[in-house]
Amino acid sequence: MFSDLKGPIALLAILLGVLAALYLWFIVAGAPGKDASPIAEEFVPGSPSPEVRAQLEKSRGFEVLISYTDIGFEPSEAAINRGESVRFTNNSSHDLWVASEGTTQNPIYPGRSECGGSPFDSCRALAPREFWEFTFEESGTWLFRNNLDKEQSGAVRVQVK
């Protein structure tokens, strides 16, 4: 009776031996295609650019952060009180130029900047990881856009305290 099972038992023993050997090899050698280097390298920031240093020296802080990413402004709308500031940070892989945008219902932010436009204008492209801050002294709804990608826009609602 047991002599009939010698063949299948031997085959099962060989199969288990091969599986055990593969398991040990996998544990010792690691998964196939496994790289010993980390998946993502740790980000170590360099020193800030002279432009960013100058902005940090002038900064009084900010109440709202609007981040520009590869999919647009986040958040695209914000509400603050008059006299408060918004920091626009470029967290995308492209340049960003924050600029006031006017419509018949929402005019452009009033006044003039050093670059000839509205003061609500960064007046230059911000490279990735740079930022620009603006303090809103006028109440109203102020539209803005990325002058380098005019499809990306948002609004800041400024109310009287």
C-alpha cells in the first residue's frame, strides 16, 4: 500500500525542497530588481537665493498661503481681512508670474507698481520654490492669474475687519 505512494511523496519532497531553496535565496539576495538605494533621496535645501533672502527680510509674515503646483493654484480662492497678507509660493516645476486680473465685475487691484502695472503683480517670474507676498489694503474680490499660463487663476476676497 505504501509502495504505491513512494513516487508522489518523492515528487512532493523535491518540490518542497525547491520552494524552500527559492525562499531562502529570496530572503538572502532580496527581491528581483530590488535596488539597494532609497526610493526617494532626502531633500536638503540649499541656501536661499538673494531674491528670496531680500523677500524674507521685508516679510512681516502672512495669513494665507496659496501654493502654485503643476495643476494650478491651491487653494484657488482665499478670504482675508483688509491689511492681511497672502504668500504665493511656486511649488510647481515651471515659472509663475502672479498678476492681478480685472473684469467688468471685478476691476484690477488699484494703484501702480514699480513695473507699471497693478501693485498686485509680482513683476517678474518666480522660479520653482520662490515666493512672493502681497498685503491687501483694499477690500473687494481681487482676481489673479499666472501671467505665464493664463488658464490658471484664482481670487482673494478681502473684507473689512
